[in-house]
Amino acid sequence: MSASRSAPLLSSLLLLSALVSGAGTAQAAEPAPTFARHFATFDLRGRSQPTGLVADSSLILRQTHSAPGSLLLDQTYREIGIDASVSPALAEAGLHAEWLPLRILKLRAEAHALSSFGLLGYTLSFPSPASAFGDREVEAREGEEEAGLALRLSLQPTLQVKVGRLVARHTAAFYWHDFSGYRGPVVRERLFDQLQATDGDGMQAHTSLLAWEVRDGPGDALAIVGGFHEWVESFEAETSRQRAGLVAVLIPAPEYAGFRRPRLYLQAGSNLSDRNREGAVFVQGGLGVDLWLAEQP
């Protein structure tokens, strides 16, 4: 593996180790009041263009720092978690670490193993980065998908600001994939529907959100609507896409039927530039809940 390809791997592992270490020692380092919360999250997500259905879950330990009266430091946290997801075509499992050192800055690192079932066009190899890999091409090659394992590492810094009811957020996510067990030389990944070189490749994904908080209810209850823009680019395969549209998030109550933060979210828009789907309308969304398992000072 070349130095340029190993850099994202080393950076991801170092940041993940640092965040996990910080999460485990946060109580000793923070003299101000803290409390720990153990909880699980469950989400079911669906999308069109391309079509997909995924069930996500995480088991999380979060340690929150309380600093009443501080706009930047109150309710900051460190967390570690075990993640799992499954779809008709893929399953994945791994770890994440997340740190909110300031209310305006969130850092996240993930290391996930991917298992493809060899179905529905995912982990389908193509002869070159210039190959078309839209729905028509995938359907014509039904049955050629490969079952196998892969690795994905990511770093995801987020800047977020709220002024009154106006919410602004930008996430710059960087991914590295190892699809070396597949024929290649490029393979279709499912997260952003891009091509990745099988000898080690990465992607960058930049997502911006500008939204208005329509409702600020008790606890976590809220409703926001706004617009977003997303730009994704593969490094070696050089595939890319841009899309923009509207987003809505609804948390009607802090708790319902014993579950916390019941939520519904929806995005809809158009593919502004995409080799396979330019101009096509897409819709994606999901629903989810949290289950609090324990809380301690």
C-alpha cells in the first residue's frame, strides 16, 4: 500500500484511538459535573435513486459534561459505540467514537467491516472508472455481483451553529475503503453509490444544511425544515455527484411508549450532476427511536 493510501488509514486509527481513550477518561479530566448514559438507537431508512432499504442500530456509552450558562461548553460530550446495520444486499458492523468538545464542533471516527451478500448490484465490479454503473447497466449484469468482505474507515468533522431558530451545519466526511477481495479494478459501493478502486480508495462527502426550527418543544422535541446541498467525489475512481433539495425533521415528543426521541426525517431533491442520474428526482428518509438503558452520575 502506498504512503498516500495509507495516510487516511493511519489518521483514522489514530483519531479513533484518541477519541475512545478520551471517552474512557473524560470523568477524570473534567472537574465539572458529568453524567454517563447508556442507550441504544434504532433507525429504518429508505431511499430512491438508487433504491435502498437499511436498518441501523447502535449501542452507545456517552459521558456528558454540564456547564450551565455556557453557550459553548454546556452539554458537550464524549461517546463510544458499537454499530450494526443490515440491508437486503449488505451487512456491516463496527465501532465509532464521537466527541463534542464545543457545541459548535463535532468530531466522529468510524471503523466498519462490510459483508456483501452478492445481490442487487452492490459490490459489482466494473472494468474501468469510466464505466457506466446506473440502474440499466446493473440490471443487465444481474447475478455477477460478488459476495465478500471489505473495510471502511471514516473521519467526519462537523461545524454547527444555531442563532435563534436558524440552524446551519456543515459536515466534511472522508472515507477510505479496502475492497481488495473483489475482482475490480473498480467496484460499486452502496453508501453514496460511487465507484471505488479495489486496491484502496477513498471519498470525500461535503454536506451543508441551512434550516429553520419551526417548533422547539420540551426536551428533545422539535421540528425543523430547510435546504441542503451534498457533493461527493471518489479519489482514485474519480466518480462524483452533486445533489440538493429540502429536508424536514420531526421529533414530536421527548418520549413515546417507553422510547426516547421518536423521530421522522425526510429529504427530497434533484441530482444536479451525476454520471448515471443527472436531473433525476430522489427521495430518502427514515424513522427511529432511542432506548435508554441506564444513567449514572
